[in-house]
Amino acid sequence: MSYSQGIDIFPKNIIFVDDKQKHLKSVEAVCQKVRIKFIGFNHTVVAGRPRASLNEKRAQLQVEILEKEHKWLFDKEADKERQRGKEKYEP
């Protein structure tokens, strides 16, 4: 819970998706301790697939838009924004 404590929020609910059962159990245990409702999904579709390399410019743009507009762009959407010349996001 150090992340939420560092930004002064305390959620009532957490929905967590991960491909590793141990990560789900870990977050669930913390939620139980601090009385946060937890919903966990074990997403195994990606298990066994080769990992794609991180596109840092795409990720940076996605985070900038998330922070400013509170919405997440999928990779294809972010790539379109980058092609339009929005490397440095300006609303």
C-alpha cells in the first residue's frame, strides 16, 4: 500500500488483473488487512507468449495523456497521435 499512501489516496475498491496468481494473492492479502474490497482476475491469455519490447515514446505519450485528460490510449491510438506530431502532448 505504499503507492496509495505516497499520493494520499485510500481506495474503497481495487480491481486487479495479472497473469500471476501469486501477485493476485499478494494484493488481496494487503486489501484484506486494510479493509479494501478486492476483485482479482487471473488473465492467462498472455502466458507463454513472447514479450513485446516496450516502446518508450508511446508509453510516455500514454502516461502524459492519462495524467492530463484522465483517459488511457491504446497502443494503436497512441501511435496515431505520435504520427500526427503529438510527441510532446499539448491539449
